[in-house]
Amino acid sequence: MTFEEKSTWVSVAVSVLAVVAYSTFVLRQMSNVPVVEIAYQWPMLVSVGAMVLMTIVGTILMSIGTAISASLAGRASVNDMDRKDERDDQINSRGELVGYYFSSAGILGVLALAMLRYDQFWIANALYLTLVAGGLLSAAAKLVAYRRGF
């Protein structure tokens, strides 16, 4: 498994954890508090910040784990095992394009919500969902390409 594929798995795991935590927080409040009064701003910022930080930490830990397993297996170099090639670049480009198309369509929906003057809660959460879903769809396209080819 290449470094890029492992990094994609880290990103997926982190994104899912952050979204589940944020969604749980907001959904619990929705049953007790009117939507316009839900304090979603800080939890959303924490969720986004946690995604960034946990992805960095997860990638570092994954790199350390790869280096340790390579040295235990007697491989001469981690670089020999995880060398990036043209296929990685093509898979990354294709995956990012899939995520871009999805995010672009979703952002048009968010723009429609803004034009129809929906509450900021719905606009912000639709944008958050669009960007996270675009990232997850991009990662899924990359992982499928790594496993099945393209």
C-alpha cells in the first residue's frame, strides 16, 4: 500500500469521526432547542480544526508505523516500499476531480439556500456537509482506483 493510499485512509477515518461527533452534538440540541438558537458555530470550527489536526497527527503516526514495520521486516528503506509513481498522481487527480464536481454541485445548492434566505444554521451546515461529503467522495474514488484500477 502506497503512502498516498494510507494517507487517504487516515483522512477518511478522521473525517468520519469528526462529522459523527459534530452531528451528534447538533442533533441532540435539535430535539430541545429551536434550530435558529442552536450554537453550532464553535462546534463546527472545532470539528474542522480537529479534522486538520487529527489528519496531520494520523499521517505522522502512520509514517512512523510504516518505518517501524519496514525496519522490523528488514527492508533497506521505507522509500523503496512507499515510492510515489505516475499512477498515484493519476489516481489523486481523478479522485480530486470527482470531489470537485460533487462540491461544486453542492455549493450551488448552498447558494440557493442563501438566495432563498434560509437561516444561517441551514446554510452553514449545508456548506459543511457539502465540503465533507466532497472530500469523502474524493477519497472513495481514490481508494476504489487503488483497489480496482481505473
